[in-house]
Amino acid sequence: MKEKLNKLIQLISFRTLLIIVLSITAVLQFSLMVENVRGVTYDIQLTELSPETIRSMKTIEDTAKTEIDKEHAEEAVEPVYVFDEDIPNHRATFVTTIFDIVLEAKKKIEENGEYTQEEQVDLLREDFKKIFENQQSLTISDAQLKNLLAATKEQIEATRDTLASLVEANLDRPLRKENLITYRNEIESKIRQQLAILDSLMSVAVIVGRAAVVETEILDEEKTVVAKQQAREAVEPTRILQGQIIVQEGEVITREIYRQLELLGMLDNKVSIKPIIGLLFLILLQMAFLFVLFDRSKKEVSKKRKDLFVTVIVYAVALVTMKIIGLIAANFDVMLAFIYPSAMATMLVRILTNEKAASIVTVITAASAGIIFHEGYAAVLQMDAALYILFGGFAALIFMRSFEKRSDILQAVAIITLVNVIFIAFYLLMSQSGYQFKEISFYLAAAIISGLLSGALTMGLLPYFESAFGILSTMRLIELSNPNHPLLKKVLTETPGTYHHSIMVANLAEAACEAIGADGLLARVGCYYHDVGKTRRPLFFIENQMGTNPHDSLPPESSAEIIIAHTTDGAELLRKYKMPQEIIDICLQHHGTSLLKFFLFKAKEEGKQLDENTFRYPGPKPQTKEAAIISVADSVEAAVRSMKEPNAQKIQKLVQSIIQDRVQDDQFDECDISLKELKMIEDVLCETLNGTFHSRIEYPK
């Protein structure tokens, strides 16, 4: 289902998706906020004394009272039962059939004359099989069957006729299912009084007689439903008539009176549509800001989609949280809005997307808070709540420019809490009200709780957003760079040479990325994992060899296959550990579709004519600047390490040749890196390598 939804989203153009998502967000926001702008007020409260005699201003049906009356009328209708006149005759026939089966069995036995007593019983029970299956209450023992077979034809016929007449006479009256036990006990008593029935057949007659008694008066559900519906329709609607007195002056407003006044609309002020239209304009303005933000974004479409969904979901969570607090606040005399985590939305959007989106979310969240926490009717917005969120959000943006560590969030929480406390001091002093110590303590506690909740909810919700949208945040990258990560431990223990190589490449790639404005942290972490596929066959890679080279005994095409496979093996291993897609892409792209020249030349020296594609990596080519830089840094580091007596001139010449080779091989065709940036990368790589491989003093022996 998730994959189908992703495919559908990808088929829609980004602008169309943007309009759809923002429209849904606008509808949600309107539904949450519309009640806050209606301006509903009540002139009278429940249990108060009416200041005057109130009469109905119009005639209106009291639908609630009418429905109650209809339900009472419906409940008063007795179920409709119908007497089935054919049942007495049918049950008498049932009794006759049982004894006729006995007579037929006796006749068959007499004609054969070779049946044993047990066989006679089995034969009779087989004849009764269908009747026993249909009449589960009818159970006749073997002893009773023997008594039936032992009786004469005349005795059986007398029992049959007597019992059939008795059953038909007793069923010729209304009998209901709930009283069947009583009726069966009654007929049993009458059967036992019949002299025409032998004692040996009495128990069978009782069993058959009780089984023959069934209900003769059956519930007619259809007629019952019709009767109930007729009873409902017969109820006259209860109306409150124009001029009718609802409550007398000085009378207590009971719940029923309050309900009638509410039904008549006499508890509400005249509702104007203007505030609702104003709310629509506010929402339109907010969605317009978000539309322009994402429509003009220069990011890749896939990243813009993620940013869009993250932003609107965070904003929706903020709205729902404010609405819940707003509903609870109605039960308190203090301003409960100050408990709301003022910087939660800002921090989440800032970490998961970018600073510009976080700024806009801060503003629109503050504006929405002014509506949702609105308590008075003179002002348009609850400005103290709006400013509170505005200051808290921008405190997170301005004073905390980095979120690379969890300690950065904790530091942001401290600053946000301080800003909240200062704002509360401003609020208490400007209100010019005489607050008691309890109220002052509440507001200060609310400011502290708000700051702590901002950090706690940010850190708590962050992993869910990262997992749901596959977002590789700065904090996630920091976690992945931890040497204690299982994969990094695997690289270190199984391929120590590769681990050292990865660290060196990471230093080069990070410096180059920062020089051209790319993501240096992503490049560093990507380098840590880019050669993880080498752990599958560590000794086939020169940095891990301790003596013999296994490639010496292999044909060049086999060696090339093993070397090339480390990118796909690495991607497979990264997927197994559920690593972010960006890291997997770097693993697959860091060699692009470049050529393994060493083994190609070796094959030619051996006189083999092989397809050049056999010695090329499967790709894809680098899709991002980070992947392109890593591909260069990876080759440069390996080449310089194998260089004898490296110096600045040799290093520069080597770096230039590697970059030129990549350009001529069209390895950078699918990423947006420029020649100017490649020159900057060259300079940074040379500078970094010169610092690493500088000349050293030869110590005396």
C-alpha cells in the first residue's frame, strides 16, 4: 500500500501535489479553528435564575422530545404473534408417522424371520434416523425400541391413535416458545392418564408426545416492525409554539429549559459570517507563504516532497496540540496557553528541512495560536499567546544555529526556557493585575514546562519523522559516525586497511565538500561506509593484504569481477542494516561506471580480447556533488598512498590527472558539479594531502 502511494505521488507533478497537500492542510486547520471565531456567547447559564420571563420567538419542532415520545410509543407496542392452524394436524401426523414406521419394521421382520433382536433394533433405529436428525429433542433408547417391537400391531395402533388425538387436541390453541416446558409437562400428565396405552409403551409415548409439542404462535417480525412504525408515526411532533413561555422570571434554569433555549437559538448571539470569512483569508495567506516557499525551492523534487510532508505534518501536530490545550483551558481561570511547547514546531522543521521553512512555520503557528487560544471578543487575536510562540520559536532559530548534537538541543531548550520566563515577566507586569503567589508560580512553571516540552517532543518525535520519510538529519549522521556502530566495527576488525583508507578519504571529502558548499558531514559519514562491501572478500583488496596477492593466481576478468562487486555487496549490507538511502547511494556511486584499467591492461597483455564493459563498475554515475567528490577523493587517496616519495608537485599532478580522467570518462555527467567547483576541489585535496604527506626529518640512527 505504501509503495503504491509513493508511486502515485511520484506520478503527480510537484506543483499539483503541493496544491493538494496545502488544500488538505487548510481544510484541517479550518475545521480546528472555526469554532474559535464564531463568537458564541450565552446570556444565561445553567442553574442561574432567569432575569426575566422568556417566551419562544418562533414555532419550532422539539426533535429531541419528539424522538423520545416516538421511542416510548415504539416500546409500548407488543410483539405480533400469528397462530398457525396447520401445526396441530402436522404434529399429529408426526406422531402417526413414528408408529407407522414401527409397524412397517415389524412387518419386514416378520417376513424375513431371521433377524436377531439386536438386528431388529438396529433396523428400526435406521428407519428412525432421519426423524431423529430433524427432531433432536426426540431420543428413544434401545430398550424402548425393543418394547415397541415386542408390542402387537393392535397395541401399537391403539397407542398411535390415542397419542395423535391427544397431541392434536392440545396443540389447537396458541402456544408460545417461552412456555413450551410447561405445555410439555401438561401433555405428559395427560398421556400418563390414558388407559389405552400399555405400561411398556408409556415411556415411548411420553417421549414422542413431548417432542410433538411445539410453538403454535410464532413471532411475525415483519408485522411487529410495521406495528412499531405505525406507533411511531402516530406520535404527534412536539412543538414549542411562538409566544410560549419557556421560563418565568426568577425561575431556575434547569437542564430541560436550557436545552429548549439552546434549541431555539436563544442562548447564542447573532452569529456573523464575517469572522469565518476572515479566518479563511488568514488560512489562505498562510498556505500562500508555504506554497511560495516550496514552489521556489531549488532542491531536488524528491527532497522537496519530503520537506513538504514533514512541514505540513509538524504544523498539523502543532495545531492539534494547541486545540487540545485550548479545550482544556476552558476549565481554568489562568492562561493555560503558556504550557504549549512554543518552539517544538520550529525545532522539528529546522532539523528536518531548513531554516527558511522553520521561520515560516514559526510565524504561521503563532498566528494560528492567536486564534485557537482566543478568549476575549474585543481583540482579533490572543496576542500574548501569539507573541509567546513567536519569541520561543525565533529563540531556537537565532540562538541555536547548529543541531549537530543532542547537547545542542538541550542548550536550545535552556535558551527557549529563559526567553519564555522573560516573556511571562513581561506579560504579568503589563497586565497591571494583582496576581497572587499561586498564579505567578503557575505562569513561571508553565514557561519552564513549555521549554522542556519543546526539547522533549523534538527529540521524541525526531526518530519517527526520520524513519517515516527516510530523512537523513544532522543528528542521524552524527549517530552513524559513531565508531561503535556495528558496521564500522565490522570494517575495523575485518578490514583494518580499508578502515584507515575510509578515514583518510573522509577527511579529504569533507574538506572538499565544505569548500564548494556541499554537505561535508554527509560526505564524511558516506566515506566511512563506502567500502563496507570489501568485508566480504577483504584479502582481495591491496590495503588489507599481508604478503601474497590472491589476484596473481586469478585471470584478470575474475579479479575485476571481485573488485567491482564490492559496491553492490556494500549496498546489500547497508540495506540489511537499514541504513539511509543517501549512504547506500554513495556506496553504489563512488566508482560510477569507471574502468578498472589495471586488470584491463593485464588481460590485453595476456592476449585476451574482452569487452571493455567487463572491467567497468555497474554504476550508477555520481548523482550528487557529495558522491562525485568522494569518487575523486577515494582514487586520490589510494593513488597518493602508493606513490613513492610524494611531494607537492607530484601530488598536484596526480590529483589533476585523476579529475581530468573522470571528466573525460563522463563520470560527472549526471550531477550538477561545475568545472569551477572541480578546480576548488583540486586545490583543497592538494592542500590536505600536502599536510598529510609533508616531508619529515630523518632521525639519526
